[in-house]
Amino acid sequence: MPSVVTNDGVEIFYKDWGTGQPVVFSHGWPLSSDDWDGQMMFFLDKGYRVVAHDRRGHGRSEQVDSGHDMDHYADDLAAVVNHLDLTDAIHVGHSTGGGEVVHYLARHGMDRAAKAVLISSVPPIMVTTESNPGGLPKEVFDDIQVQVATRRADFFRTFAEGPFYGYNRPGATPSEGVIANWWRQGMVGGAKAHYDGVVAFSQTDFSDDLAGITIPTLVMHGDDDQVVPYENAGVRSAELLPNSTLKIYPGFPHGMPTTEAETINNDLLEFFRS
């Protein structure tokens, strides 16, 4: 399988398909690059080179017990970009992957990047702090860690069946295939990476990172996101970014790249071509 070894010796799996301007996808917690299949196939057909990696400890990447923080996530993304010598790249991040994209651009610079997209993403910061009174209580994330450490398989199933895709809403039509695929991706990854990753995605403050990103950035968020509430995430991120466009989608859930792929893909394509 194609992979790159990071500076601290971790093997990172990646996919690299097609030719043309590269679109680099960063996935959410606790999934893998497979979560981008719908986007990668769509943009491959549109003439783009599509690249996605499995975050350390996730998917087919090495299951190490350390480095599950945003600095390492950003450095691992940089390792993939540099290894493939990608330039003029469009970076797309979903959920935790949006934080990874933001921190990568702030930490490693924008010389190789053309545009960025944050979908249902965790920045600026998820947890409640003095400077972020609209965040979620730390106890919410502490409980997620307990679930991951003690009953991960059941918790992942319940999460996919419920809030992630909005399947717990009245009138929703759950897809067994989508639920099973989410569970499959999660269970392939390592429990330690998933446990530590909760702190990375919930407690990292990306405010300064966002303020320093000058490339055009599209912020996309559903107003029925039960995982990353849009008002404290997408709206505030767009306010902090110097060159942003904000799109709020009525009724769309956290996992909207999957459940609303046609809309999301076409809006991404319009932004890429603009």
C-alpha cells in the first residue's frame, strides 16, 4: 500500500488518484480516507488529482500510542504533501479534518496551497472556556473518552445510527450501508488514537491559526449539526478567516458530505472553479 514515513517514524497510508490540480482531503474522527470515497470519485471524474490519507492511528496507518495531537496531525499531512510534491493544492477538511487543515496551513505555510474548505469543522474551539462561553462542556468530551475506552464498538454504532448523520431526527431514513461503513472505518483504527484524538479535536484553539490564513476559504456547515454546532464553529470560523465564504445549509447534519453528497460536491466544484 502507498505510504510515507513521518519524521518521527510513523507510517501514513494515503491514496493518490488521477492527474490535474490536486484536491487533498482530511477526514473526521474516528474515520479514515474511505469517508471521502464519494468526493474522490466525483472529483476524479472532473479531472482533478485526488489525495487522501489515513490519520495516524486511524484506518490503515500505523497504530502508534503517541502523537495524537494537532501538531502531529498537521506534520503528517505535510509529510504526505511534500512526499507527493503537491502544489496549487485545494485542501478540504471535514470535522476534525478541518482542524487539521487549518493547523497545517498555519504551521507549514500556504506556498503549496491554493484554496481551503472547512466542512462541519471543529475550529475555532469546541470546548467551553472563558473566552469561548458558547462551547460544549468538557464533560461531554470526557464521556466520549469513557465510551471509547470501555465500549467502543457499541458507541460507534450508536453514534452513526443517531446524531452523526441526523438519523435520529423525525422522518429520517437511515441507511444501513452508511451506518455499517462508518462503524467499519472506526473499528479499523486504534482505540488509543481515538481516545487521545478527543482532546485534540475538542480542546485545540485554532483562533490564531484561522486569523493567519489568507487563501480563499469556503466554510460549509449544516444548521442541524448535532456534533459540531454551527453557530460556534462555522459562523465564528468564517468571521476569523480574512478571506472566507460561509455557506449554511438548512437541515443538513454533521455527516452531510455523505448524506447530501450531490449538493456538497457541486458547491465544492463551483468554489474550486471560481
